[in-house]
Amino acid sequence: MPSGGFRIRWWWTLPAIALALLIAFLIILQLDRPHHSLPVLGQVPSFVMADQDGRPFGRDNLLGRFSVVDFFFTSCPGACPIMGNNMIRVYQAFKGSGQVRCVSISVDPERDSLATLRAYSRRWGVDDDGWVFLRAPLDSVVLLCEKGFMMPAEGLPGGHTTRFALVDTAGRIRGYYDGLDSAAVALLESHLHQLINE
């Protein structure tokens, strides 16, 4: 009789065990899935500038690859070297993949000639099209920054934004990250991997 009672209690635990296994399986399934999709924050408008080699570069060049975009100037003594160190980290992390391009747009076109931008790109060790440096008249740069990327462009060149914008392969803005903060740049890299794997 005691053994029969034990068997009844044991059988009653089977549904609880099955439920626990099901919950564990669902948790593992959730962990294996990518994080929630990044929101679409805007659309990059049509634009055309010149890259450091004098070739036209515009919105169409953003399509088909993920882009990390920032605004800078080569003689910047403060924020830009830090931003450059964080941008080259992204450049090197995805170099040779053909999936990610870094795009730096000068907010000081008067001093940042194409020759200056070429020398600046060499200083960072850029030897492919994975990081381009763009130049255009200042009013075009301000328009793109404020209306296109929805970032402030006041008191240039010194007052430029220090945020990085993440653009997807369809030219849509998917995130903004503090270009001065290594943790924010690590999150950007994580989001790039997430978008690539979606």
C-alpha cells in the first residue's frame, strides 16, 4: 500500500516536470533569438558630396551596405580624435567584410580640402573604401546634418554633433550612439551584428 501511494504521488509530478521542461525550452529558444528589431528613426535624403579622392558619393552609395556616419573636422583638437579612435574601432572590426562602411563628413570644408582629407585618411591607416571622408559646401553639410540625420549643426565647426548614426542597407537611420563613449560604440557594434544577421 505505501508503495502504491508513492506511485500515485510520482505520477502526479509528471505534469509539473513536463511544464518545467517546456518553460526551460522556451527560455533557451528566446535567448537564441536575436534581440528585438531596431526601430526606424528616419530616412537619409538624397545628397551628393565628394570623397577624399574627389569621387562623387551620395545616398545611393549608402544603399546595400550598413553605414556608420559622423560629422567631424580634421583640425578638431578635442572631440574628433576620440571619435576617430572609436570610428576606427568599427572600421577595423568589419574591415574586409564588404558589409559595413564608415562615413565621416567634414563640417569645415574651407580648411578640409580633398588633399587634407586624403592625408587624414592615411593617418588613420585607411586603405580601402570601408571608411570614406566627405566634403561639400557648408550649407549642404548643415542641411544634411539637421534635416537628414536630425542632429544639431550649430556653431560649426567646433559645435558639431559627436553622435554616430547607424544607417541600414535601405538608407534608413536605425540608431544614434555617443561617439565619445566606448560602451556606446560597443553597443553600436552589437547592433551592427544584429542587423547583419537579421
